Amino acid sequence: MTFAFDNTWVRDLPGTYLAAQPAPAPAPELLMLNRGLAERLGLNPDWLQTEAAEMLSGNRLPAGAEPVAQAYAGHQFGGFSPQLGDGRALLLGEVVDAAGRRWDIQLKGSGRTPFSRGGDGKAAVGPMLREYVMGEAMAALGIPTTRALAVVATGAPVLREVELPGAVLARVAASHIRVGTFQFFAARGDQAQVRALADYTIARHFPDVAGADNPYAALFDQVIARQARLIAQWMGVGFIHGVMNTDNMALSGETIDYGPCAFMEGYAPGTVFSSIDHTGRYAYANQPLILGWNLARLAEALLPLFDADQDRAVDKANVLLEGIAGRYRAEWVAVMRGKLGLAGAEPDDGALADALLAAMADPGPSSGSSSGLGQGADWTLTFRRLAGAVGGDATGIAPLFADATALRAWLPRWQARLAPDAATRIRAANPAVIPRNHKVEEALAAATAGDLAPVKALVQAVSQPFEERESYMLPAPQGFGPHVTFCGT
């Protein structure tokens, strides 16, 4: 029993990567193993339990692995970096599951690569466990995401602001093809490589467009569709990515790179959790706008493939780009219909959802927040408790609002649109449990100190998000915050 690698990236796309080897781990110890994911990949979790410490720390690579650091560029907070690449990650290879789906297996935090740019290439236990927690939470919520197969402590310290225990994450993704992957080669004028990447992406993720009259425009159209749906799903659960740089947008439509990310608690559109997002570029309310901005950068990279005539290529790109806002809005309204338990679809459903958000928002002079605490009605609890208000009883939900006047005016409009089984629908669409920031920080602090019990309990709770567990449902206690997250490098 081992990984059955089939490494199409290395085989089919020479020039898009540099070979590298992981750094040895002096005392590897398996911290977390995702047994369910292992089974999905066709691996025996009992076998992997015994092998993971050595194999997924990089000490002894599985047979068939061809470790490479992938090249990519990216706009980071709006500024273009023509060369980024995997500075602390190595793609080991790809495996194909029983359903025929192909998955990348990547080590993150495995040491320096040719793209490290002066960094140490390492990762700490806390950030790698955060990625494990967040990936499992998103997967359980039905939101496309990369996931962690395992986290292995290396036994070596890493130096950040302080010395921290090191770790390697084994990440599973549908692929690691990013907007920035295309930008890397487009910036160099290497149109042959851009075309090869596009052909590979079509074959791997969008085979239905291969026969289209213009397969590259059809590819872009399908990427728009997946990304619009993904961001609408993020917004529906109050998730804030924190670093929506173009190198963190995957063409597969998965959520990737859980660095300075968190779930919003009190509703405030300007909520930011990232320590480096000083202007609020990637605030909660800005995520749909960044969706369009990032996709425009992808269009620029693909432009010569749309048409040999530049003017016609620009026209084709603009038609697709101009439709993004409407497509996102349609996806968001569909998400909100589910969360509100509405019957059918009516033209005013978006306005109905907007009115609830206006009632939830901070009644004070500022709608922004750097902590996600106490600014407005609790996002997760408000939608969950709507189930109890279906019959007109607002006693459960009203206390979440600093001033429930607007809520009470809204309720009759909402009740007139409800499906007969609205309460059931609402409970099925709105989680009781999310990775609340104080619980995440408690668990990661304990794990960093050597106690894994809290993080394992947290993973169990977020993996069953619709099961009510009071200790994981409550907002952060007074005195917690402001909550700030970091990229981990």
C-alpha cells in the first residue's frame, strides 16, 4: 500500500517548475491524520498512520514522488510580483481516486526551494493546524476547498517573532493552478507556455469546453462561473480569506491558502482580520469586487488565446468581464434564498436579503471592524435562529440585535416568502458551528504547547457544523480581541 502517483504536471508541463527536495526533519511526529481523506485517496489509513511521520515530513518520500516547486507570479495587495513560486512547498505528485478524480499531494513547510526568495521555507505548528481546521470546516460546509491529509511536527524550531515548533502540512488539492501561474508566463511573453497551461487546465478541470468554438474563452467563462459561486459561498458563511492575491485564486474553484483567514462574528461589512491588510483591500464586503479584479488579471494573461486580433480579443474578454457582477449577484441571491428558507424565486429576494443585512449591521457610526466582534448581530447565530422565528416568535433572535426595530419590521416581509418547510431548510443551510476565532486560538495555542486535545475536539465539531454544540456556538467572551491573523511566513 502506497501512493499511486501519476505525475502529469511534471510530465506534460516542463518549464513550469523546478525540481527540489524537502529538508530533513530531525524528529518527525504525526500530529494529525485525516483518515477519511486518506480513504478517499485510496490509501489505507492504518498504514499511513505508521508511515506518515517519515513520509509526509519529507524524510523518506513515497515511491513515485517527483518533488517540484511550481512557478507562479501574482498581484499581492494590488502590486505585481513577476516571480513568486512555491517558496516553502513541494508538489510530490498526483493520485487518482476511485471515482477517477485527480488530486495533487503537496508538502507545505518542507524547507527552502529555488523560489524561497530569502525565506527559510519552513512552517510552524499553529499555522499548519489552522489550515487543517479551516479546510475541514469548509469541506463540511460544502464549500470547495483544499484539505489537509496530515500535519507532521518536524522536531525543529522555526523563528518568526518568537521561536516556534516546526511542522509540515500535507495538502490535497484538485490542482494548484493559480491565476498567478498564467501571469508568470504571460509576463515573460511566453505564449506557448500560456497555451500549454490553458490546454492542461481544460483537460484536467474543464474537459467539456475542449470542443467549443473558442475553447479558451469557454475556459475563462467556466472559471468565472466557479469563482462566482465560490465567493458567494464564502459570503454566505461569513468567511474572510484575507489574502485574495491572484496567486491565491485557484482555477479549479477551490479555496486555497488559509493564512490570515477567519469567520466573521458580529456583522460588519468592513471586517478585516489580516495583520498586513492595512487598507481593508480584502475586507469581507470587498471580496466580490476582488473576484472581478483578479479575473480581469487572468483575462489579460489569456488575451492572445481569445483571438489573434487584439481588438477582437479585448472585446471578447470585456463581454465576459462585464457579466461577472451579475453572475456573482445571482449566485449570492441563490445562497441567501437557501439561508432564508424562501419558497421558489422572486425578483425581490435579493432586496429582502439586503434588508436583513442592513438590520444586522452595526447601528453605530462605523461599519468597519478589525476584530469581527460586537459590531453587529452575530452572523452565524442570526441565520441559525431564523428557524425559530418562522412562526413569528422573535424572542430567540431579537437579543442578537442592538436595536431590533428594523428586524421586527423585516420579519413579516420574510414570512410572506417562506417555504412550507422553512425551519428545516434554514437549519440545513445555516451552520450551528463555525471555527469561532477564540476557539481556534485556544486550540492552536494548546497545540503549540504540546496539547492536541483541543484542536482534535475543534476539528470534530467543525466537521459536523449543523449539529448544535453549545460550547462551540457561543460568540467570543468579553475581552477577546481584536482578533488578528498572520500569513505564517
